[in-house]
Amino acid sequence: MVVNMSEIFVTGHRNPDTDSIVAAMSYAALQHSLGQLEYRAVRLGSVTDETRRMLDKFGFEAPEFVKNLRAQVRDLDFDRPPVIGENSTNEFAWVSMEKSQYSTLPVADESGRLSGIITKSDIAEYDMMTIEHNYVEELPVFNLVNALEGHLVNEFLCTVTELTGNVVIAIESDEGLIAELTHESIVICAANSKIIETALSAGVACIVICHSEIKAEWREIPGNVCVISTPHSARAVARKIFEATPCKRICHRDKLVYFHLDEYVDDVKEKMLESKYRSYPVVDENEKVVGMISGLHMLRPKKKQVVLVDHNEISQSVPFLDQVEILEIIDHHRLADIQTGQPISVRNEPVGSTTTIIASMFIERGVMPSQQLAGLMASAILSDTVMFKSPTCTKKDVAMAERLCRVAKVSIEEIGRELFSSSNDENKSVEELFNSDYKLFNISEQTLGVGQITCDSVEWIEKRRSEFMDYMASVKRDAKLDMVMLMVTDLLREGSHLYFICKPEIISQAFGVEPVDGYVFLPGVMSRKKQIIPMLTALWG
């Protein structure tokens, strides 16, 4: 997922139902209509078959899935120093550091991919080393000509492209000089014919002639010898030869420590503690250099901004919620345990669907949703109110759904038939069915998980009761929960079949019924939020 830090993410809860998905989409659409294009609907879980049918019916794609919204390297205000090409000279790297005031720079190949890092210390150490060891390796001739501000005298004949060998400053043509020269020598001299002849006879690789006009005969020197003229002194040339060395010769290339844009800040901190460097390259998904980070950037990373819809409980929200900045909450559930570092806008109404609240916001702002969005919003209200049969349903839910259906030019009955037409998919796994609408709740010191399936035929579920009970037992054990329940809401009987893994007396005390073998039917119970959780809260509270 590519993240723009100016974006504001709108998300429902984990294991999202139709209302959760549509609430996020419709709120983002409302903000877009008001010119706030930075809002972006996302989801924290998979899309149910019911939601998929409604999205397909009205021509929408599901919001993008996000695993979490933890702070990443891309969220940091990291440095963006100049990037040095690996064939650039040490002198160029040093000047770039001086101008940019960075002591460490990333080195990249011709495609921009990271190949190393170079520091001022690297250049200084190399410079000091050349005082005693006057040897260069793989020095491009073009680099040298440019560094010396000179001319390649025999350019039409020269076949030398790189130089490797000792640097020799020749003052006189004597026996000592002759003994010192080899076919790899780089000779620095004045316009002295005898010295030049001596160098040529020794078969040196390069002759650098200082403070001289170009003579015609030099142009005819054979191509296996590189002849360069320069206005600089011999002393300056000797230094510039080493400064012209490509920085890839001295930069750090092995066991590089670098970070990708999508790495999490917490993980980066741990890696930094194990390393000795002050700053580190940052690369994108193609390994191309985009900047540098240091420990200072870790201190106050920017947090991703989030609007929460259809929930306000930590256990149902974005993983690592403490690493995001919550801007707003729009919900129709009880107020729970989410805390914020500063005051935020909270809209919480006792209605049957969060989408009902957002539909009200469209009206309040004088904005009409598109025909397709109106139909999708109506389906979310009908889904969460179970076709107006849920005790959570209010007159406002009914009025909003009817109004949206008129805008969408569809009937409530048409949407209802498609909403629950395939709820009893017997081919699904028990795990998939249970988790399609599953929520965690914390009541007093008790933690419970409650799944809900809504359908018009429950016989097939009863046939698979043992599968469900085994799976629920594993969920309770693995997640270390106090209680696990499955509500199978029966549209025809207008009640819920309740399967549970807990002590039977808890169900007896909470609902005033006597369960048998982990099962009981609760007439008139259609809402987890309004009829299950409040009864348990009253029992444990």
C-alpha cells in the first residue's frame, strides 16, 4: 500500500460487515463532495459475501485492505541529501557534502539504485593514505581530464579508458626516474622533451604535462599512452589525480544497513541500535534511493490520521491504535475504551446503523449522494437493522433507508432479497462463517468474543453444530477468552439461536432461560449490540 501522509484514513472495525464498509466509503465520499480529497476509505478485514453482492450491485470496488496503520519510515520527515553517482569523483562527493552540510551521502548506480554510502571520514582517510601510497586503481580517463581542467591531447589516437598505477612527479630525466617508471605509471611533468621521451620509452600509461601550450607533435603520440595537458602545477595535479578517483572505490558497499519506506519505525529503531552508523539510506520498493534517516528522525514520527466509523473499542479497531492520530469517531454503539491525546469530534447516536448517521450528515451539509452510492447506503442500513426487524432500528433508520431508496430508484424489498439470498452458504468453512461478523468485547474484567450469522434458514447450521462448537472452543482456548458465543439470527422466526462456550449458569442468569448442551433459542433477540451485550454487562457490571 502506498501511503501519502496528507491522507486521512476512514475505517470501520475488524471483520467488517456491510454497515462498517459502507460507512467508511460514504463518509469519505461526503468529504470528497465537500472538496476534502485527502479522505480515503480503507478496511481492516475481508469483505463478506453479503457486502460483495451489494458492492457489485451498485458498481463499487471494496476499499483497500490495510493490515495496520503503524508508523513507517515513509511517515518520517527524513533528510533528502544529494545522491552521489558511483562513478562521480571523490572531489565531487566532498563538495556536495560541503554545500549540503551532510557528512554522509548515499551512493547510487546509474539506475538510481543504492550501491553504497560515503562519508567525509572515508574521503579524508583516503586522502591521507595517498600521501604514503601514491597508487590509483581504475581511474577513468574522462574523470581525470575533467578534474585537471585539461585536454586529452592525443584524443583521436588514445585508446586508454582507465588508469591503474603509481603517480610519479618527474623533475629530471635521470636513471632514478627510468628505474621508477613502468607501463602502468602516471607521469606528471613539465613540457620537458627529455622527460617525455623517457616516459614514452618506458611505455607509461599516462603523461600529464603541466603549465604548457599543446604542441603539435604530442597529438601524434601513440594511442596506448594517454597524454593530458593542464594549467595546474605538478603539486596540484598530484592531489587532483586522487580526488578524481570514483567514489565507488572508497565508499562502503558491503553489509550495508538501509531501510525501505514501508518498514515500521519500531523495527528500524531496533536495527539502528545494532549498528554503528549515524545515518542510513532510505530506498523505495525498487531499491532506488529516496533519502537518509538518523536516530533523530525516530524521536517524533508523524502519525497517520484516522477517522473511526461503526466502532469505538480498541479490540475492534486498527492494530497499534496508539500509533495513529484519531481525528473523529462516528458510531452507533456504546462508548467504550478508546482514548485520545486531545479533544476530537465524536458523533454517537442511538440508531440501528452508522450509515444512517452519515446519511444525516449528507443532508446537513446540503449534499446528495449519487444514485449508486444512495443504493449502497440503503443496503447498509437494511443489513444492520435486519430489514427493520432489529430492536436497534429506529424511525430515523426507516426514514433514511426509504429516502435513499428513492434516490437510488430501487425498492427496499429488492435490496432485501439480495441481501440475504445467499446467507446460508453451506459450502463455507466453519471458520469463515464464524469470523464473517465477529467482535471482541471487554466487560469489567471479562473478555468475550461474539460472532453473528443472519439467515432465513438455520437447519444446515444445526447440522454442523459440533463443528461450530469445536471451533469456538479452540478460539476460546487460543485467544484466552472468558467466553465465546455465536448468534444465528433467524429472519423467519425473528429470534436468535445462541451457541456458547462458557458456564451454562452465565446464560441462565443473563437471559432467564435454561440452555441445553451449549445452546438456547432467544425469541425476539436480533441484536448483539442491544440485546446480548447489555444483558451480560448488567450481569458482570
